[in-house]
Amino acid sequence: MGQQLAQQAVAMLDGPAVSYGKAAIVGAAGDMEHGGAVIHPRLGAPMRAAAHGGLAVIPSNVKLGGIGDSIDMPLGHKDDPWSFDHFDTMTLCVPDAPRADEIAMFIGYATRGRPIPRCGSGPAKK
């Protein structure tokens, strides 16, 4: 499923994938680890493959929630974890999910960083 979702998401972009992220909201009958199990073990490799790279860790977020709850999905550069221009989030929700026994999973790609970034780049220097 991860491979198919990742390929479909990248195919919808108007340019190459530069950043990515993933998130999950676990319904009240579940556990946060259920969300981690959905987005970590088998989703990373297909997301990296679809983006033609992926040296950096894929930013992610998991939480417990109820119907209509939102989650902030972090985004980061696929190859450069220190590209501050690509640090971003998307607030996402599904109006009728997750029910108590469901997990809402999200993946996202971007073709660029934030518009008008002003954070600088690279780790802070002493």
C-alpha cells in the first residue's frame, strides 16, 4: 500500500519531490504505537523511492484522536536535514475519521520549501 500511495502522490506533483513527511491519527481504541507501526516500518522505503532519493529521515508525527481531529504533518528536505528553508508543516484532518477502531494515515510531498524563508541554513554555529 505504501508504494502505491507514494507513487500516486509524487505523480500528482508539478515537479520533482524535494521534501516529504508522514503522519497518523489513531482512534481512541488504539495506541500511539499502532500509528508508528503504520507509518514507520514499511512506508519510508517506498516514500524515498518515489521521491528518487531520501538521505534524510522522513519527518513524522503520530497522535491519538477522535473523529475530525487534526494533526500537523511535518515536512523536511528529502536529502538535506539541515535545509531550514524546507522545514514546514501541514495541518490535516478527515472530517469523519478516525473512528475509535481506525487509523487515519497521511503522506505528503512538496516541490519546494517555504515561500520567503528567513531562517538561514545549516546548524547553528558556536
